[in-house]
Amino acid sequence: MSKQLARALGAVSMPRRANIVCGADINPSPIDWRWHGWLAAGKLHILAGAPGTGKTTLALSFAAAITTNGHWPDGSKAPLGNVLVCSYEDDAGDTLVPRLAAMGADLNRVHFLQGITENGEHRAFNAAQDLLLLTKEADRIGNVALIIVDPIVSAMGQVDSHKNLETRQALQPLADFATSTRATVLGITHLAKGTNGRDPLERLLGSVAFGALARVVLGAAKVQDGDGEKRVVARIKSNLGPDEGGFHYDLVQAVAKGIETVSVAWGSPLEGTARELLASEDDCDPTGSRDAMTEAKEFLVSVIGAGVTSAKAIYGEASQAGISKRTLERAKASLNIRSTRTRLDGGWEWCLPTLKVANQQGPTTKNQELNPVDRQDRQSDSLATLATLAEFGCPKCSGEGCDWCCDTGRNPAAL
């Protein structure tokens, strides 16, 4: 018998067996909802949103409800529990704690995972390597009802988040952790802007595994309707219950512990599918007047603004969005997007040209002071301005952004 065949038959290494359970021996059990229809105990969830939608603040509002036995947006009561936050981007002291405090969270019940110390050295948390440590800490804290991972891709280690198999293998430890601890695991990721009513599940940046492995996927977006711009959160997908409906919400300025910050103000409930609720009027244009070039420009501004810079990944996302390679490259040239070769793998990265944000108080833009809500929206608004300038062109900077064309008194359409 060959060594390979012996290993396959279980004669080498530890014995293997297939674990089969008779259906009659399984006790049926209902879903344990933290928020009925939205957040379930022991399950992996995804909250996706475009830049500027306040998806991190939304997640923190869930934490505030749980730590205070407060109310959900539909008026139902949240169960009392502890929350664990693993943030790779925002500082706990100047950003996360002030937002939690502004929303009335019990900070004694909020805990922050600030990396791993191994052999005297500090590194970021990696779900595949550090699951046992996280489980021990969750047991020590006790009654951990919610875990926020922001962004979830940072907990996956060195994997290509656009490859289905790699993404599934990297996400599985977090799903297993949710099952074993009965915690609600909420991973935050990016959502590309809609294009002509595209299915919101297809707009999750990265592999389809993000949407497939999560039992519930929520989406947040800023949409235009007859009353102006509004923020909406909706259920994109649910394997556990209803997959429709949503809520209006807004980000409002607040002061907590003497610090200016933002909080979530919940609005009215919404009926409809995520495709309907998360689409703006432009996305649902029945005349089909939005040409392929405009669509490709908005796509590039959205994905690069969300942090996807690998040319290979962008081509893959564009293909899934139905944008041809030729149209994508024409849009890239029109937006003056630069290509640079990376030192690590020799691949190419794309980056948007720097755009100055006009200061309505005068020509100086470098030290413009923004309130917290404006700061939240600054990146997405700047990128939208960039796309507009690139579409019409500028005689001085060709859409890259300069003092002349970014002056609030200028009209890009008149250039």
C-alpha cells in the first residue's frame, strides 16, 4: 500500500471518521434573536456600507442598546449583555468611546481588543491564529452578547479577500467562534455604490463568500429621493428570517465627555427590498440615460475610495459589476487615476489624484475645521466632486483638483 493511499485511508497519523448524526437525535431549537429579524445569537453577520454612511457608528449604536438593556429602532427591548470591539482603524479614546458615550452606552460593559502580545511583541488580532485567546477572554468577561470586528477583512490575515476559498477559510473561525460562544459577531465591510439597480449582495467588495457565509447581511447607504438625501439601513440577506425592510437613520452632532462626536438618530421603519431601499434615483433611472462611462467612473470612485487599490482586484470587481475592461480603462484615464507598481509582489495599484476640499470661508483649504458629521462625509463628498470635475475637465489640472476649479464660486459644468 502506498504511503499516500495509507494516509487517505486513515492508517497514518490520527484516525479520521465521518461524524453522522441521525435527525431524530437532534433537538430542534428556535433562533435566539438579540434583535428579532436583525441580529441573532451565535451567528456571523455582515454590515456593509459605502464611505460616509456611518457604518461603524451604526454598529456602536447596537452596542449601546445591548449594554443598557435599551430599545432597538423598532421599539423592542435589547437583551442586557457585554460587548467586545475589535477596531483596526478608529482610536478608542478619541473616536469610539465618545460615540458610545453620546449614545448612552454603559462603558463598563464595553471592552476593546487592542491587539495581541506574543513573545514580547505586539501585533494585530488574527482570527485564524488567535481564536483560542479570544474565546478565553470572552469567557473571562462573561455574557458577551456582541462582538464588532471593524473592518472584518483585517481580522482575516494575509489572504486575498477576492478569492472565494481563501475568504471562506479565513472567515470560518469567526463563524465558529460565534457558534461556540453564542455571541453575535458583526463584521463591517464596504459596499460599492449601486449601478442601475444592481443586487446589493453583489455590491459587497471582495469575494462572494462574505455574503454567503454570513447568516444575515445588512447594508447602509445614502440615497436621494424627492425630499433630498437620506440615510437608510436595510436587510440585504437573511438565512434566518425576513430579508426585507429597513429604517431611516441620521448622524447627528453630539458632545460627550467634553468631546465633539456623532451619534445615531433612528427614524421611521421602511418597507421594501434592499434593492429598492438602497438604490438612489440615479440608480433606478428608467430612461437608461446613465451611460457606461458614467457608471464606470462612479464605480472607480466608490471602490478606490473604499480602500480597494489593487488593479487585479478592481478588474475583478468591475467584471462582477458588468463593466467591461475597455470601459473601465477609459474611465480610469478620464479620472486621471494613477498606476504604481507595488514593491511586495510587483503588481499594480491604482490611486485617485489628491483633491482639495473647497473652504467656503476663503481660499485656504489646508486647515479647514469640520464638525464631526461633516468629517464623516468629507471623503465621499470629495470623491464625488472629483468625479464631477473629471467629467467636465479643468483647463489647469484636467480634473485632478486645484485651487482654481475647487473654488466654491466655480461651476465645473462651465469650465
